[in-house]
Amino acid sequence: MPKQKTKKAASKRFWKTARGKIKYKKAGAGHLLSCKSSKRKRHLRGMSVLSVVETKRIMPLLAR
């Protein structure tokens, strides 16, 4: 049986932590930042952790 390939689109958007959680970058901080408030831009900074339900959906795509 051949190895399961990783979905490249998923591997570019999600990272697996040492404890098995999935991290991702929040959407909406790429452009048109002048019209967004400082508070909104501040909350878009950094990484977030996926919920348990979403993790189950994304985990097969990463196949690591």
C-alpha cells in the first residue's frame, strides 16, 4: 500500500505542535490595514490553536 501524501495546501497553513495541537495564523491581517483599528490588528497578530473538532478534520490532511 502506498504512503499517504500530505495535502500541500494544508501543510502551508497549519503547524503541528509537540503536544499534537494544530496552530494556524489568523486571517485578515494581510492587506487593507489602514482601515482596521489598532485593537483589531493587535488581535490578529500571532498564532491560534484549532478547536478539537477542527483538529480532527485537519489531521488527516497533514498525514505526518
